[in-house]
Amino acid sequence: MVDKAPDSNIRGDVIVFFTGNELGALKPCGCSGGQLGGLDRRPAVFASVPRQRRLIVDAGSLVESDSEQNLIKFNIVMQAFDLLGCDVVNLTEKDIEIGKSLGLLDETSRKFNIISSHKQPDVNVPVKFTKPLRTKNGAVKVTIATFNMGASRVEQIGEFFSRQSNLRNVNIAILNRCDAAIISSIADKAPAVDCLVCPPESDDPMVIGDPNRKPLVISVGRFGRYVSALRIIDTGEKQLKIGFSTIAVNESLPQDNSLVELYKTYQQLVKDGKLLEKMGRFTLPDNLKYVGSDSCKFCHEYEYQMCSNQGHAHAYATLEKVGSQYDPECAICHTVGMKYESGFVSEEKTGYLKDVGCENCHGPGSEHIKTLGAAKSSDPKSRCIDCHTPEQSRDYAANQQIYFDKIVHWREPNTPGDVKK
């Protein structure tokens, strides 16, 4: 049975906290207010329940790829799990490959347990974790097991969760694949399963299907924006009551100092790795080059001066303020042409391309300047929505005109040859 308490209410005799699908999102970018997420704010959620009444589980998918930056993130996330007090972490097939390559699967190097349904040579990882917890009316045995639905039979799931008559059990299965047929088959052939954790269908956690049918089917969302709470409520009866809540990891939650320092370690590793300079870059068409906004000043002095007083002209400084100026994922929206040859590389090498400048919107200017304006500016040009995404600029979609008014730098009405055209 599912308890329908409000999502904001974390209650129950035992709480199983779920996170997962970090996909490298260590914290929100911070470019606008109201953003959700951040490893450093999770402890405030976990601390709302006493340690003896909680279980902290991560469903896996730590990073998006095995790029150099994601390998750094993987190591940081594994360290974060220790600081967060995680009990068990499920590793996907990609997680296992990366963890093995980095030598991070050794039990002596971590405090939390690892489970995985994906086997690798020389990697001995169990598929199940069990922990007894106490409620006001006695003991509850919580078992977390993980299954590769491409290799596991439904009957095997039932075997992992054999019930003991003298104990009350809550059995949770983490699946790598989930659809209506799989859910129905597990419900029929593995009745001991109380909860299925499926891959996410959206960034937000949710109950999938009928919340009052067994097993309860949930997904835990992506990017660490929410913590899911499986509430196990002991009413004194033999059958335990199970409910589901979500807790937003928002800016009102206090930051944990140890995790703040861990993020600074990540920033230092990114800087030391010179990831900005190692970025793969596209070749610009027709031998075009980025030349910097100062090159536009001679013919467009009015526009140049107007832009110089706007927020875009100081975009790089906002990165320096939080120590993210060496992070390619951040710098790409705060500099000119970083994806292309002749674009921003570093402040030392291409300081004239830091900040959001003329060429972000108007394209590389070398030919336009060389021909004294005869050659029109051309692609590649950035669009506002390339950087003002729902995650990085939450209010942009509903307030485009307000944002646009902030960057007006031309005279009205338009005149022939005006930069606006």
C-alpha cells in the first residue's frame, strides 16, 4: 500500500533515500537563481532522518562518458559518496568499466558498499546488499538487489528475495531496463519484490503507473536535482506500509563544508589538467578567424561602448568569482568561439576573447574587418538559447523580451547598415 503523504513531508519509521543518474552534475552552474542540485546540499536532506533509521542508496550512472573531464568527475563523485554517508551504490556497466580503469573498486579505498549486475574480469562485485533497520515495533530487513534485464530471468529476481517468515522484509530491485511487460512479469513471478527502481523517464523522480499496486515502481530522476525517499511505515501490523516522496535539493539547504572543499579539489584538477587547451575544436569555414570585440570599435564605437556596460561584457568575471574559469563546461558560454579554432583557449593566450562579445552573436569577424565591412559577418553565430537553457537560465523562456531589452546596443530607429541587421 502506498502512503499518499505530501512530497515535502519526510516521514516514516525507516527512510530509504535514493539518488542516481548524476551524469556528472556535481552542482548547478549557478548562472541564475532557483537552480536545483548540488552534492554539497544533500547532507541536509539525509540529516533530517537519524542514521539508525535511514538507508542511502545511489542507483548509478555517475558520468556521461569516459572523457578526461568525466574521469575526474567520476573520482570526485566516488569520494563524495563517502562524505555523504552512502550505504550502497549500484554501478552500471559503464560505471564498472570506468571504476576498474581508475582502480576505484577496491573495498579498502571506500566506506560504502558497491553492487552491480554487470560483471567484468577481475572485478568481484556482489549484486545484493542487505541492511537491518529498526522501527518502533521491531526489526526490518531491507534488501537492495540489481538486475540486468538482458541477462537475468524474472524467476531469478524472486530467488534473490526469498522471504523469511520470522522477519519483516522490504525488497527493492534496481533494473537497467524497464517497461510495462517487465513490470507485469515481475509482479506475477516475483511477488516478494516490494519496489522496482527503473531508469529515469525525466529529470524529476516519479512513481510509474498505479501507486497503489505492488510492486511500487519508481524512477529517481537525473542530475541530482531531487532526493527520493521511500518511506517504510510500521503500523504494528505484519504488512509494512510503503510511500514515496521527493525532496528538492534547493538553494535554501545549507552547504556541507567538506563537499564544498571537494568541489574546489575538482576545480583544481580541471585547471591542472589544462582541459580548456585540450578541447577538440572545429575548423571555421573560409579561413575565418575570431579577432575580438576591440577590433569592432573603430567602425562601431557606439555599439561597442553600449555593450561594454552590459552584463555580457563581464561574463568571464562571474566565472573567476566562483573559480570556474578553467572549466570548459562553464567557459564555453562566457567566452568567444571556444568550440572553434582561433576561438578562446585561455586568458593567457587569448584574453581578447574572454567575455561574451560581438562575435558570439555576429560570427567571426576577420573578413568583415579586413574588407572594411564589404564582407558580411557569417556563421557560426550563437543563439540566445544556446546558453540560456532551462537549467542555466530558468526564467529566460518566459521572459525573452526582458532579457533582449538588456542587450540593446544599437540606435533606434534602425538605419541602413545598422549592426542590428
